[in-house]
Amino acid sequence: MQNTKIEYSSSDRTPVVLPEMEQLLPPLSAEQFSALEGDISENGCYAPVIVNEDMVIVDGHNRFRICKKYGLPFQMLVFSFADLLEAKQWALNTQKGRRNLDKWELGKIALKLRPEIEARARANQGTRTDLSATLPKSSPPVDTRKELAQAVGLGERTMGKVMQIDEHAPAVIRQALDSGELSVSQGYDLTRQLRDVPAEERDETAAQMVELARAKKEICQLDAEADRRGKVAGLFCKAFERAVMLTPTEENVRCWVEGTRMRADEIEDSAKDAEKLSEVFAAIAEILRTMLPIKVD
């Protein structure tokens, strides 16, 4: 990959949208797209659209669509790539820093790259003279799991699980992975458990298993929330227990200042902290009073 530093404006050239490039990454959420659209419609397209030497958009499909919708001008920066696979991997690496892609999403992107990665691996294998004399005439398919994993930054074992899910999992499991309800490991475990289930029962069984996984997740979330609420309650109890131990007389405060050898700036800081704490406790008092039972005359 090389930045040619050649620039075009939208009035000079028209970029090409290649579906396999545009659909490589998952689409922005409605909220994300709306935010981008609002920014561009108000401030213009200040980030250039990246194209290859054939004017195919590599990065910036959403910006291009928005500019086209509003008739806004934009700049294009030309990058040179060895092939479309290199362009796709560059686009992925660029977007990974902007989006929070999970392992399943990365795995699905790797599967889209699979035909090109396998073709490249076979070509590289064919150019190795040290292998040409030992390889049989019909060599087995190239195992590209490692290459797929490296292409998207996944572990090889995780990539293997994604491949198994893609090949064997019923639609309901893949849908749960798409929505984030299951992790790759969970999806893989459910897929393995379905191997011995008769084909005619597999979809129904998978749906039940996904529903059970959802229920377990909800229980874990409820337990975590209960634990969080318990910690908050404990924190308030400790704060009150310690606060009531303080008797704010001049003698006691002086003992505190002299005993800790406070400097003048530290005395001032402590005074400010005490004022803030008084505000905190006053706010707590107001909230507590709202929780008192309503008196009925």
C-alpha cells in the first residue's frame, strides 16, 4: 500500500462503488449514521474519501453516500494497492480503530476474504521451488485458518470456531451472535451440542438452547446488578458510620490539623472538601425525605 498523494475533487472525477468493498464491514448503526450525516451536512466532508488507482472507493462509503444525497463536494485521495485483497485488509485495519468490532464480526469479515486469501496461498505455494518436486499432483486444499485469523487480528482457535459455526450452525444461533446475545465460544459450544440431534429437530432444539442461554445471561445480569446495589449500600453505611464518629468542635478540628501537620494550603483544601461533603449529605437528606411515607390527614 502506498499513498500516491494524488488528489481529486468530486467535480473532477466520479468514484466507483464496488459492492464487495462497501459490504466488507458491518453497516453503521442508525444512531452512528445519523451522527455522521448531521456532522457532514453541517460542517461539510472534511475527511477525504480513499480510492484506489481505478477510482474504486476503499474507505469512505458512508461519507460518499451522504455527500451525494446533499449535493456536497468532497475530496478523494488515491492510494495504490497490490490488489483488491490488500485494499480490503487496509480498509479493515483502518476501521478497526474507529469501530468496536467483536470477534464474531471480525470472523465474518475474514470469511468474506477467504476466497482471495486461499487463492493467494495457493499461488504462493506454487511459486515455492523447494516444494514443487515433493507435492503430489493433486495437492490437498490449502489450510488458510491461520491466514484468515491473522488478516483480521483473531486467534487461530477463535477463527476455527467461527468457521465451524458458519458451516454447521442453524440460523437462530447465527442471529443470536449477530445481535450480541452469544459469544463465539457459546455459539460454538451450542453448535457442537447439536451435532447428534436429528436434522429435523435441529432448528427447534437450537431455538430452545438459545432461549436458555438468554435466560442464563439475564440471571447473571440481575445477579451483577444486585451485587452492585449491595456494594453501593455498603459504601453509604460505612460513610455514615464514619461521619457520625466526628464531633466538629474547635478543639477536635485543631487536634486534627496539628496532629497531621497540615500546611496552610492543605487546610484550605480540607475546608473546601468539608463544604463539598456537607453538600453531599444535604442532598442525601433531601432524597431520603422524598422516600418517607405520605401522611394522610
